[in-house]
Amino acid sequence: MNARLLINPQELQSNTKEYALAHFAARTNWHKIYDHLPTIETTLKDKSSDVLREFLKHCDTSNIALDWTRHIHFARWLEHSNHAKLLPNGLDRVEFMAATASAWAHDNFVNLGFSRVIIVDKSTNLAVGAIRPSSINEFVRVVRLSAHESNEPNDTVAQTAKFEYGTSNSWEIKEWIKL
């Protein structure tokens, strides 16, 4: 089954195994994105599936992975898409950054040596951090931080990227990476 059918399951016959798998994949992607963006989901209402379908097409044609960075990719795409006009108050960057930080903390296969991530939006100087749980019965903690000089990305990172992140076991980040 190709990605086009996963994006548009309605192109398949509804009584087939392929349709069921494509529909399940589409619903899974919908929940992975919108469950962590309640303001955006509420604002988009009945357009949310169409918006997500266009975003998934963009990801497919641009080879964008839907990994823990998916919410930042969605924010960038949404901000420059025709759907931006559906958001009368613009993007809630903190919501997108918190969703991304939370996804990082839940991802069991990325940066396993670190317990914390900070995501900085250079254009607004907003910063959000997440602490990975140390045991199964703990929750991910997401916090809004103020980006002071000590949390600013250093000069070795190009200043053109809006979103950057760093990981560590404390709140002191030594290396910043573009998202």
C-alpha cells in the first residue's frame, strides 16, 4: 500500500483490508497530531481532517518523518499554508513546542542518555522544556521557561532557524540543534 492511499483512504473500497488499515493509519495520525494541540483542533473543527490530509501530503512529498518533531513541522507548514487564515489568533507556538517536547520525552528511541529537552523559538524567544519520566509510574513534565542568555543557542548554530532544541540531564544546554 503506498503513502497516497494512507493519506486518502476514501480512494479504496470500504470493505477491504487495505481500507481498514489506511483508515486506522489516518486516525492514528490525526490523534498523534491533534490530541496534543487542543486549541488548534478546536479552532479547525470540521476542517481538521482536511488540514491533516494536506499536511501528510506535504510530509510525503518533502520526505518529512512524523517522529517526535511532527508538531514543529506541522506548525511551520500550517503557518505558511492557505489554512493559516482559519486561525484568527495565529499559531499558539507554546502549544506546538509543548507537544514537541512531550513527544520527545515519550520517544523511547531518541537521546536515551538525556532526561531533559528544551525547545527554543528564536523568533519569539519562547522556550519550553520537558523532563522524561524516570519510572513507569511518573508523568512527563512540560514546563515553560524563559530564554535567558544561558539558554540561548550559541554562535556555532546558524541563527536562521526559528526552532532549535538541546538535550541534557540538567537545564544547561551545551549544544543546540536546528529543528
